[in-house]
Amino acid sequence: MASRIKTCLNIPYVVSIHSAVNPLRQIHGANLSREHQRFNAFYQKLASEGLKQANFVMPVYLSIVPYLKSLQINNYEVCYNVLNKHNIFQKTSYTLHNPIRLVYVSRTIPGKNPESIIRAMSLLSNATLTIIGDGVLQESIRKLVRNLNISKSVCFLPSISNSELCRLLPKQDIFVVHSDYAEISKSVLEALLTGLPVIINRRCGGPVPELEGDFLIKVENSSEGYAHALRHLIADHTFREQLGRKAFAQAIVTGK
């Protein structure tokens, strides 16, 4: 629509592009019905034409750049999601709370299923997990929590304001998350900029450029993988603090 308006009225336009429209990074494409695949092909033709006509394109992270290159689009700049600078504060203490506070911030959808993290909770003691986010898997993960008999250790907050979330993060001990997408999500950026030690799963696809480095822990998407990393962070205070401070430093560099 914007490209048609530009053609008719000579009004320029800018596109902010996210992973949801990137066919090179779709993780469930092989399981789509033929009808859905035809719809996607039609949509991608429209999307590519709209991007080619745009005066400027703003991908929100580096993983999207190969898609733009495949369309021979060069008038772009990576522009990360805007963060709530008035309410994000760096952690000042890495002394663990009692019980230990773990936080998960993400939509509860198939590509971001926290099941392995929840199962890891059943292998830990003296720890609580706050899950912030809602989605189609919400009821099933609540049922899993009940079945594992850890309801007293897991708290659900389907929705809170971003300002409240940002103020809550420095009061947590460890940020833990799962994602199958080639992204650096806003919630991970917020956690890094807070200086929280971050645990995330290794992806099956290509690497996420912004998440390459020793400033976070990558694990297999299994209860044992998450539990092992959590035990390490809990037991080693020096390592936990160093990881958090590296996370903050990396977030500053990425933001620039």
C-alpha cells in the first residue's frame, strides 16, 4: 500500500522489518499446509516489492540482513528495538536472594516454549521462577507446573507494563529464556542492559550474530542443560557477577 501511495503521490516511506516476515528464517515452514505455503509465497512477493520501493529499510537485528541482501536491498540500517531508558537500571549487587530469583520474559508460544526451563526447576532447590508473558501454550505450561508439583516455585505474570518490567529486572538473580528464532529479542536486550546473567538455548539454525560471545551461557534445550547452567551460576559467585557485567558491557556496545 505504501509503495502504491509513493507511486501515485510521491510520498516517501520507511519500513521497519522483523523476523516474522523473513522467509529465510522461518522455523516451521516445512510443516505448513500447501494453502499456507501459497499464501506465504504471495505475501512474500508483495513484501519484497514493498521493500524494494522503500526509501529506507530498518531491520531490527543483524539476522535479517541476509534476506535484504537476497533482494538486493542496500539502503538499510540495523535499528534495534527502542528500550525504556528511563526505567532500565544496571544491577548493583550480585548477591543471591533467598530463595534465588529466576525470571523468564517471552511470549509462551511454540517457538518460545519454556517447558525445558520449567522441568529444570523441578531439579533445583531454593529457587523461584517468574514467567512474564502470555500465549497459546500458557494453559499447558501451567498444567506442567502443577504436574511437577512446583506451583509454589513458579509465578505467572501474563502481562505487566514495560516500565514495571524494567524496574523488576535488576531485582532478579538470573534471566533464563528459550527461543528457536534467529533474533535478539527486546526482552533479552533489556536483561543484558540490566546486567543480568543470561541463559539461552543454542539454536538449530545459523548463529544469531548479536548473541555470539562469552557474555551469556548457551545450553541445549533440555531440562538437564538448563539445570546444569543454573547450578553453575548459583554456585560460583565470581563467575555469575563477571557474566552479568560482561552482559552489560556487550549491551552498551550493541546499542551503539
